[in-house]
Amino acid sequence: MTAFDSSPTLNVSRALIALAVVFVLLATTGWTAVRPQHRPDEPRNAALAAWEKGRTGPLALPNADAPPGVLAGFFASISAKRATALADRYPLVVGNLNGAPVTLRYRANRVALAQARRVEQWRMHDARLSPDGRREAARRMHRFESLLSPGRQIFAFDPSGRGRVAEVFGDLDRAQRVSVVVPGVDTDLLTFERTQRRFSAPVGMAQSLYAAQRTAAPWTRTAVIAWADYTSPSGLGLDASTGRLATSGAARLVAMTGALPGAARVSLFCHSYGSVVCGVAAPELPQRVGDMAVAGSPGMRVKSAAQLRTTARVWAMRDSDDWIQDVPYLEVGGLGHGADPVTPEFGARVLSAAGAVGHTGYFEPGTESLSNFAEIGVGSYRTVTCAAGNNACRTGISGTEEV
């Protein structure tokens, strides 16, 4: 029996007990403090203010919040030389414009990263900063240096606050299939990639998925986006227990997926709190998003997959030793994220996560979780492995979906 099929009185009692447990945990561990998400200085705000007053030749610059089609039309109407000049002059704007040419965004973000690296190099030696402040500046400087490595395709970048970033693996302009990795809590510039526990960070997740897709379907042109272009919760605090940051992140996810170039089919791979973001975004996602797969989910802020109101297929997985299974799957007064996506009552297609270990092991090479993600990402469902060892998760889907 679940919290959604018992008597109303029992429902309320269970909800109140679970809610009390959550509040006790939050209070006794100090999690209730909402940590600041931004530093006082916001470089992109200054860049946007300058953009609003700018021109290229006789033309005023379009609103940075204009629809992608308007922005794409603007860049198509100006010369390559003028577009490049705008990227060099307003890198923090052009590098984040949905609708700007992909290669122009890559160029703009390299310029913005180089500028941000110089700022942190200066801060490393600023005597007005505390030792901790100078150490943070050094960490940020090294992260920017890494992102500036030859061949990296930075699709979005904002150094403000904890920072936001997205990176593309593959040829996004020519891709037939695009996968987007949406990570969870504690994702920012400094945790975007890791040397240790590589596949628990967005870059490692995306690289692993891209490699697995190329192995699964070498004839299919794929691209994978490591998408850390939203403000995620810091730690398992109050922000991680509510949908506040998921709502703003969902708006950014909808805007990005709606502005991707070409006509490629899109799949979302949403880990942990990232599945909350995907759940909130679901009703507004463009039709080109055909699959949404969640792993280690605390809930998607609904009681069932049907309530997501999306045409995308909804997949879910959780390995047997993921601690997330112990969270209260409920939503009361805005706290909690709703039903457990791997339960039969939820109605998702439940996949095997065999081989994955813990909450962050779903993208490890050699796991069934990764191979399942890869098959979904390339539109091939013939070898997807269901959690129950049967064909239930493949019901109603052809073996291979043409791109």
C-alpha cells in the first residue's frame, strides 16, 4: 500500500509523521540554513547593461531575452565579422544567448573564460581577501584554465556567484540525437568536473554517456550536453527539499532545449535533484524532447508520470544501495518532491541499474544504468534492460526508433 492509495485519514497521518521526521533531520543537522547562492558582484549583469546600450553598425542590439528565433534572425542578418566583434565585446551575453550560432557561443565563452581567469589571478594575490578567499580564487582560476583547454566546447558560462556552465561533446549542429545531462545538488563551476570520482560530476557523466552512445550506435551522429547552467541547491538543505531552485532551473532548461539547432531528437538524463528540475520543466518542454530518464530521484513534484503532462517517455531507475530511497516520498506545504518514480503506481518505465553503486554511480562505464541511458539516447530500445528482468519497460515501443 502506498501513501496514495490508502484512506484519507491514514494519508494525513503518514504525511505528518514523515514531515516531522524531515524537520527533525533538518533542524538537528543544521540543514535548515539557506546558503547564499550569489556573490555581491554579478559580472553578467554589467555585461547585460552594456549590451542594452550597444549597437552594431546602424542596428540596435536585440533584447537578450528575445525568443531564440528573433536572436537567430538577428545574427543571420549581420556579417560574420560583426557577429565575431559582438562575441569579443560582449562575451558574457553572446555566450549565453539561446538562438546565437553554436560556434559563436563557443568563441564568446572562451573570451569570457579568459577574462574571468585574469580576474581570479588578480584575486589570488589580493591582500584584502582572507586566506580562504585567496584559496577560492586559486581554485576558480584553475577551473577556468581547464575549461579553456584546446577543443573544449563551452556552450554557456557565467562566473557570477557559484557560477553556471554547460559543455558540449560532439557536433551539436550536425547531431541527429542530442542528450542533456541534468545534474543535482552542489553543482557549480568548481564541481563541474572532478579528477577523483570523475563520473559523479557533470563533465564525466556526459563524457561517459557520449562514449557509450558512440559504441551503441556508431552510425548515429550524437551530441551530449553537460548542463550545469542552473543554480542548484548547496548541500542537503532547505533548498534541496523544495522546488524553488527547480522552478528557475526548469525555465532555463525549457529555453535551452527549445533553442537547440536543427531538428535533432532530444533526451534528458536527470540525476538526483536534476530530476526535480526535469519534472517541473516537463509540461513546457518542446515536442522534440522524446525521452526523460531519471536516476536516483527524490521525486518529480507529482504523484504520477501522467501528471507530468509531457509527450516524452518517462524512464526511471535506482540502484539497490542508493540512500535516496530512504527520503520521505511526499509533498506537504511545498516540502518534499512527491511520489517515488520507480514505484509501479508512478507509471514510469523502470530500468535496471545493475552495476551502479551508491547515489552517484549511474554513469560509471560497465553498468547497466549507463548502457540503458546510451540506448535511450540513440533511440534504440532493443537492448534496454528493465528492472524486473522482463519486457515491461519496453511495452509499446518499437525496437529501434528512426532518427
